[in-house]
Amino acid sequence: MNSVTLPFSASGVSADFSGGLCQPVQCSLFGQADVWIQRDDLLHPLVSGNKFRKLQYPLAQFSSGAEVISMGGPWSNHLHALGYALQQKGIPGTVLIRGGAWQQTAMQEDLRHWGIRIQYADRETYRRLREPDYWRQCVPDAAEQAIWLPEGGSDPAALHGVAQMVRELPFVPDTIATAVGTGATLAGLLAGMAGRGRVIGIAAFQGADYLHQEIARLLQAAGYPAYQNYQLLTDAHHGGFARMTPALIADAQRFVSETGIPLEPVYTGKLVSAVAALVRQGTIRAGECLLLLHTGGLQGLRGIASDSGWPGATG
């Protein structure tokens, strides 16, 4: 039986899933492969997927008196989940969003509704926010005890929550496949697998080779060995971050139609499409048990045009 600890108030939301999050997948994209999916998109209606896992341990350490500051894009799943969780815990928050006030989204409207302060950062400033403590120059009124949470929630403590997910599984898969943004989820899966099997990461954007160093850094900072039993695919991004191709849309339509499991195009759609290609290529071996990690992020479907062909898009 799977038991998940909610680090914030969640009235009306059950945290006991009785093992139902891990489900077999029957989809023609995967042929006869033994494919399962961890439905972490079902963890919580607003704090779902890897966002729930990555926030679980950091949030438990936050006190109501210290402001939390973070960064993300105009449709950031991380900021959306963080904003709701902070509101539930009564913790003040400020977020630095890439772009400008001209680019309003439903995600930002939600943040304002939850009392989160929004500031904007141009691309150069946003890039520099990845430098240690540069954020203080952007939020000069932040108190000394303010807490910085990196992009995507990629704090070393985030790995513990992802690793816990692996321990909740009813079996140990031969391979776990996940979409990759900052690398924290992949690193957490390596921590949970503890040297067993392999982890395949599907980079959601171009130029992701640097993530090898980031994964190693996160593992070391979180106190885990330097696991190497993973493969990072850097050429399955379909043109770049948040880009879609006809092939990606076709794979998503087929998967959603046959399984009823929703996907979004930034991460989970690319995961499914890439794994389907691996099955066709024979990279997934006969008899190999493969687990897909559904990382949630479905709130982003509000930003996808309804006439794009993407299943479930409402923008």
C-alpha cells in the first residue's frame, strides 16, 4: 500500500493510493513491451507529479516566517505547485518569471490569487539567477532569512522525495524513463534505484549535455553515491523546449486515445514519443520491465491552443 505524506494542508484530498498509482500500459506505440506508468499526476490536483515529490522535503523544512523565493517560466509547473503549497502553509513567496508583464498566463493568475508576489526578469537576468546568490540583487527587499529554491525546485533535498517514490513502487523495474528539465528528478530516481537497473532521461530542450554535471552535483550535494546507471537522450526534444512537431502530436493522440492517460507537450508527451522510438529501435529489450514516470504538469494544457491537435488542450 502506498502512503504519501502531504507537506501542506489538502482538505478533501486523499494521500492513500493503495498502490493504484503504478499501472500497466496497453498501447500500440509500445508493441509487446512490458510497460508500466507511475501516475504521479494523480497525487494532487494542483501539486502533482515530480513537483509534489521535489517539494515534499524542502517544504517540510520551511517555517511560516521565512519568505520563499524561486524562479521559472510564464507557464512554470514548479512555480504553480510551489505557489499553492506556500499559500496552504501560510508562507510568503516571491517568484521571478522569465519575460515581462506583457506575457500574462493563467498560471500567473493563479499565483496572484494565492498571494504570491510576481516579478519579471529579462533573459539575461534570468540566466544569471542560476549564479549563487544573484537572486538577492533582484529581490533587494528580501529578508536575510529568505529561502531560495532553485529553478524547477532542483534543491538537493528534492532528491529525497523522488527517491521515496521509487521505494513506494510495488516492484523494482528494470528501467525507469522520465522527462528531464533541471535533472533533479533523474538524479532522485538514481538515488531511489540505488544502483539497480537503469534510468533513461528524455531532455525536453536543446543543448542539454551540461545536465550530466548537474546530475552529479545534485547527487553529491544530497549525500548519494555518484551513480552512473543512466542514459540521457538529448535529441528527442522535437525542436526545443515547448516545441511540437506533427510526429509528437500524432504519438500523443494515439497514446491518449488508447490509454485515457492525459499528456502535455513539454515533458510527458516527449517522454512517451521517445520511449516509443526506443521500442521500435530495439533499445528496450524483450522481457524488460519499463516504468514511465508521469511528472504531471497538466495545468500547462491551458496554454496550448485548442486547435493545435494536442489532446486535451484548452488554450
